[in-house]
Amino acid sequence: MAEPTPQPTFFQRHEFLIRRLHSLSGLIPVGAYMCVHLMVNASLLNSPASYQKAVYQIHSLGSFLPIVEWGFIFIPILFHAIFGVVIIAGGLPNTGNYPYKANIRYTLQRATGVIAFFFIVYHVFHMHGWFHWDWWLDNVARPLGGARFAPYNAASTLTLAFRGVVIPLVYAIGVTSCVYHLANGIWTMGITWGVWTSPAAQRRATAVCGVFGLLLLAVAFGSWSGPLRTDPEDARAVEQKMYNAKVASGELDPQQAEHKRASGHLGEETAAAATEDSQQSNGGATKSH
């Protein structure tokens, strides 16, 4: 008696659609959001006021912000990551046997995708703690070093979160992986969607994607170096002036805004850092601006 024919899996039945949605989600909205996110963070190089202004604009969405975050950031990232794992599981890198540029890029695309996913998971925990429940923040996230970012004290808390050697190194590896994955992903997306099929078109696309990747990497390292060049004492003073102005104008309700400020241990840490920097400055150390 003949054995029954194995039924195709869900992925096999819908592979054409899923692969295209996977590549599209990597560009819009995930890739587009990453570019905006890096440019906003890079504004700290201009001044803490520029960065704080950009953060205020983002949080002016109010109750719509969680909808935007989940609808256009978190869910697309999860979709892209989950089906990225499915795709990776169905292919084997062959750089050892065929060390051509395309195969090396094939392996790097998948390796940087894995690194980027775990980096994003860590980044969201490190800055925001994943969840905004008070119990979770106070008993899980903050004791483990997470939820370091306060939106209404953006530059000062970001600067404190970047202290040390390990965290800047992790972020350098993470943002580099994200940039490569996006730039090379645009090239592979063009293949998937049949935008560039001829060798000449692919060479031109390689050059364009390469230039885009280098420019975005420059922005990424601008956003990376901003916290390292910022004095938390100066940043906190600027943030307080901007906060007072918004409260005086009626744009912010102090009671509703309090949970977005560096209160509790973050406020104490900012004050301690300001005292430390002041002592170092008085002792002859040069502040970084």
C-alpha cells in the first residue's frame, strides 16, 4: 500500500507571499523607522535641546503612541524576525565551499539579522524595560539594569545609560549589524521583487546600496557618539528649562507627565553623575560637550 503524500506546511503553501511580505516589512516600516530613529538620536550631537525637542514631538502623540509603536514597529519587527528564522532554517550557507561575494553576503545577511534581533530586544529592555507596569519596572526591569530612559529627561538619562565600556560596545555591534542588514536587505529585496535582474542592474544596485549603507552607518555612529559627548549636568539643566516652559504654557500636566521624568533612582543617579562631573571639572578634568 502506497504511503500517503506528505501535506505541505503552511510556509510551503504560502511561501511566495510570505517571502515578499517578509522583504517588504524589512524596508517598510522596520527599515524606515530605524532610519528615523537613528536620525532623532543623532540630533543629540547638535544639542540636548534638539534631542529633547524631537522626543517631545514623538510623545505628543499621547495615547496614540502605543498604537503607533505596536502597529508600525513591534509587530512588523516580530513578523520579520519570526519568518526570518523560518527562512534561515530552510537554507544552508556554503561560504566554505564557494567563497564568492554573493555567498558571503548571504551569510552576513542572516548572521546580522540574528544579531540585530537580539540587540533590538536588549535595546528595548535597556531603555524602556519592555513593559510599563509599575510593578514590572520597579521589581524586574530596573533592578536588572533596564528602563534607563526617561522621555522628558532624554539626553541626561540616555547619557547615563551609555556609561562604561561594555554597553557602548554592545550598541556599536548592534547598530552596525542593523545597518548592514538593512542596506544589504534592500539589495536582496530588489532581487526578490524583480526590480534588478540583469548583471548590470545588480552592479548598479550594489553601488547604490553600498553608499546608502555607509551614509546610514555614519548617522548611526553619530547617534552612538552623542551620549558619549554629552554632559548629563548640562543636559539636565536644559531639560528642566524646557519642561518648565511646557508646564507654564499648559502643554504638559505635571501629574500626568511625572512618570516620564527621571524620578526615583534615575533622578538620584543623574544628580550623582552631575556632582561627580562637577568634582572632576573642579579637579582639572575637561568636560566633554
